[in-house]
Amino acid sequence: MDRKEFIKNEINQDPTDPFNHYLLAIEYQKEGTIEESFKQFEMIVSKFPDYVATYYTYANALLSANKDNRAEEIIQAGIVQAEKKGAAKALKELKQLLELNF
């Protein structure tokens, strides 16, 4: 079983764990299946908005794909979530990403 199939199996066993969805988005990204990766990231920010790790990774992917408007929206949403969770490191990184790109 390859990594992607293993992760999909994990998702089937526990669809409420955002980490496995995040791993699947990363796998799609590694494969170069960017639109599938973006769909997965969008699902995560929709269903698991407090999963803060998603925002930085997704925003970087969007920036690489020249989707700057969406990247800025994702960064801003991530800042809000990081503040809510008290995730100081993620908050700092997201603010830096915003400063560097906008």
C-alpha cells in the first residue's frame, strides 16, 4: 500500500481527524496534483478551521500557484484562528508570510 492509500485508509477509519486530511493534501502536493491538494486544503479550512497548521502550508501553495488573492484570504483566516487558539508560533509565521508577500 502506498502512502496516499494508507492515508486515505486512515481517513476512512477516522474522518474527524484533520491531521490525516492535512497529510493527504501534502501527498497530492508532492505528486503535483495541485488542484486535488487545493480541494483537500479547502475542505480542511471549511470543516476544521481551528487546525492552524493548514493555513501556512496552504497559503504557500497558493502563492506558488500565483493565486495571491486566495493566499491572502487564507493567511488572514489563519491569523484569526491562531489568535483564537493562542498558537503564538503559527501566528508569528503567518504574520511574517503576510508581510513578505502583501
